Amino acid sequence: DFNVLIADFSLASYSLLQGIFKNTTSIIITGYAEKETINTARGWPQNRFATTFVFSQSESSKSSFRRSLETAIKHSHLLLEVQALKKSADKKEIDYKKAFYEINKIKKFIKSSIVKEIEKRIAFQAKYDHFRKERLKIETLLKKLYMANDVTSLIDTISDIKELINASGTTIYILEETRSTDKYLKPLVWDDSILSHVDFTKHIVRLNDDDFAAQSARLAKIIRSAGIKKDAGVSSRYQQQLNSPLYSIICIPIIYKNELIGVLEVYNKKKDQQFAPQGFDQIDQDTLIHLSEHISIAITKLNLIQYDPLTGLLRPEPFFEKVIQKIIQENKRHREEGSYALVMGDVDWFKNYNDRLGHESGNRLLRKLGGILKVSIREEDFLCRYGGEEFLFFLSGIENEEEALMFTDRIRKNVEETYFDNQEIQPRNNLTMSFGITNFSKDKFKSPRSINTENLKHLVNEADIALSEAKGKRTSFLSKKEEKAFEKNKISVYHRRISKPEKSSFLIKPDAKFPEEKRRYPRYYSSIPLIYKDKKGHEATKTINISRGGAKVSSNILIPPDKTLDLIVVLTNKAFECRGHVVYSHKGNGHLSYYYAGIEFTKMSLENKKMLGKYLNSLS
């Protein structure tokens, strides 16, 4: 085991030495005869390190031999390192093969047992993620129910309930009762659709009806049924009025403090976008029970039993109750102002609007109109949706017809000057209302304590007679020819006589040409000072309503029409200057001592526009 072999050429032939030492050993062939030495070296294979050294008598011979020896040793070391590396690589390859073999064994083992366990865990995780998402949906839905501050926000949760349960439709009923009828269920929405007043009668359910919702309310129990399509005993309203055929249904009583206040009804359980033949399961039922508890709180909080779900205004029954309470309370306080007015208002040509644009457009109009009417009355007044497109007002502290007329005209003008979507299809290219007024005092009744709903309904009938004449409907006082010539958008006052009613007189009617501007910006009914400059100096007015584009003002003198004025608009603690064009200006109707003017804002700086916008946003 050595690195270098040194041999005389006579003993160094390959045939003599092959196989005696390792392939890594270097060979140095020496001798004095140069030719023989070189020939011996040539007999060695090229893959062996074999070099020659010819001895001489020179001084440099020793150092040359030393260099040859060092080179041969290095070459041997290199071959040893290469050999060691190769052995290492071969060993690793064997290790890799062994490892690969072991891995294949493990794979086979995993496929037979562990993979199944992993699949179970993945399935469990997927199920857990599903329930976590469902829980998040429920929490979000409950949060919406808790934060619901009006009817619309409560109705918005209907689609969430349908999605959560994976159903095709949902209805929420409210239990109602009147003195003249038994208890019945009235839907806030029917199969996800908001109902107009005329549609309510199709879906009202009396508790003694042979009906799923009625049975649930009557027995205060959950009704769950599947495979209903072939059931001949199903109420016709389900068969004819649902958006899709009825296959399965679940009804959950809505109970608040042990008292039934409504029913939650869900239709057609779905699975993989298909109707599930087995219907709703126990999990669906438990979820809906939980939701119904929170819906009951929301209904009670919003006092929906008192309010119309479409407009958010009072319904007739609670409206009458509030009026009765108001009259009784004022009598107890011995207040002098015991004079009132009932005003019946009706949308002109509403059927035309509804028929041409559809019920959804009609509902949106009524919802917006309800908001306009609400901000048009005082805090001490009451307002209800009496039916369809009819609205009933109770105005308190009204001393005479002129006052009733003035307040009612303000309501009429606010409606007339509000832009409603697609109002151009109306006969006069504008949406308007007509009104009938009846004045009365607490002295009309024997005792304020004896007043009841029937008494008030008699007064409503008087207002309705006046309304009919304001709208130009044929009555005992109006001929057929007069009816056709009528333009509506008027106010009529009912007069009483002992013998028979006097023909109602029209104390207010609109201008024939509708000069008012149609601002498309949202209007805000806010009374702020608006000062304009003319030749006489500065004159002060007050806004009736204001928008980003202009304002309607009331003044004691006539503002010159069709002129451009310098304006100062006062916004609470700020003010700005701009210019304004007077679009129209006229005296108030009848013999009332005030003037109306419509002013369009012009040449307003960007800074002032932002100031006005910020003020209007604060109002909303």
C-alpha cells in the first residue's frame, strides 16, 4: 500500500509488474540508458501514471528527480481521492435505492390505511368550515335584525333567511285584529315580494282558514310538510300565487312574551339547485325557531303592528286610537285649542302610473311619497296610509278653514314640486295629489271620553266626500260634464248644514301652467334665511325647501320674476354669497297673504357648493 514505485528499466516492464500494486500507485522508471528507459515506459497503459528519469552526473539531477517524485506522489493522491469519492457516491446510490424502496412501502401502507384517515379528517374540516360559514351567516343576520330601525331594513333580511335555509321563498306575517273582523294574518312580504295595498287582500289569511300559516297561528305550533305538490287540500293561494310550485313548506309561529304576533313561512327546500323531495330538516327548523325569536323582538321594537310596511306610516286603526287619545288628553288639560281638521289626500291618476309602470314602480312611488308627506306635517299632527294611494291627516290646533287650507296647501305644494321617477307619463306630466278637508271641534261630541272610531270614520267620510269633489268625481253636487272638465290637484272643504250638506267649495286650486321648476336634486324641507338684493335694498325670505340646485322661498312681498338676483344664503352658523335666477314668482292661492318664488342657484363657487352640500348632508 504505497503511492510511488521506483524501478530500474530492466525490472519495470508492465508484463512483470502488472497486478502487483494498486491502480493508484505512480511508476518512476529509471536508468542510465535513455532509449531503453523510454521504451520501457511506453509499454505501460495510458491510464497508468508511468514517467521516466535518466540519471546523469550533473548537479541538477537530484533536484530534477525530487520534482518528478513530488509529481508522482500528487498524482497518486488525486487518484485515491477520486476513488474515495466514487465509493461514497456508490454508497449513497445504494442508500437512495433503499430509501426509495422504503418510501414505496410507506406509500402502499398509507394508501391502505392512513389516506382513509386523512380523507376523514379533510371531510371533517370541510364540514367544520361549512358550519363556521353558516354560523357567520346567522350572526350577520341576527346583527341585521338587531339593528333594524325601520320596516325596509327588516324586509331586507328576507333574502338572507332564504339564502341561509337554501329555500325558494319566504313570507313574514303579522297577526292583526280589528273590531269589525276576527284575527287574521297580514303579510309584510309575500314570497320575497313587497305588496301594494291592493295585493294585501289576496294574501290575508283568517285564522279559521284551511291553510298552513293559519293552522300554525291557530295552534301556535310548527307546521312542516313535504311532497305537497299532489296534495289536493293545499290552499289555492299557494298553488296560484307563489313564484314556483309548492313542494315543501315550514311555518314557525313568531311569539313575543308568550303571545303570538305573527308567522314565519318558508317555501321549497333546495339542494344542489334542485327542490329537495324530503323538504326541510330538523336543523332548518331549529335555525328558523332561533331566527323567529329575534324577528319577534324586531317586530315589537319597530311596532310594526301599528305601521304600514310599505310606507312606514301609521295604519288606520292605531291612527284613530292616537287621535282619540290626543283629544281626550287635551280635554283633561282644559286646553282651549279644541279645534281640529281631518284631511284625506289621494294621488291623482295613480292607476295610470301603476298600470303603465307596474306595481314595483308604484310601490317605490308610494314609499317616497310617504316620506314627503311625513316631513310636510308638524310634530303634533298624525298621518296614516288609509288604503292604496289614500292618506289621512289629523291636524290639531286648527281654528278655522283658512288655517286648515294653509297647512293642506303646503302639503299639496310639496308633493307637486317633488320630482318622482317617470312622472312624465302622467296626464299633466307631473305627479300631484288632491285633498278633502273636514273641520271639527271637541264640542262636536257629547263628551270627549265617548268618542270612538266610528265617530272618526264618520268625519273621514265627510273628508272623503270633499276629496271626491276635489278630484272631480261625480257626486250629487257635480254633473257628468263638470267631472270630465276637472283637472284634479285641488283642495276642497266639506261644509255641514242641518238639513243637508252644502256643496263643498274649492278654496285652493293650482296655477294652470305649472311654472315651478322641476329640480332633480334631492329636496330638503328646511327653513333657513335667504336674503336677496334689489333696488330698494336687501329683503329677507325663508326657504320652504332647498336643494343643491335651488330653493323654494316664501316672502311677504312679490319677488320680481325672471330676474337674476344677488343672494346671501344663511346655513346655521355659516353663510355664502351667490347669484340666483327667479324661475317663477306668484301670490299664494286664495286670499292668503304670502308669496312663493322658485330660485335657481347660478355662479356658485366650488367652495360654496361644498359648504351647501355639507349642510344638506347634515339634514339627511
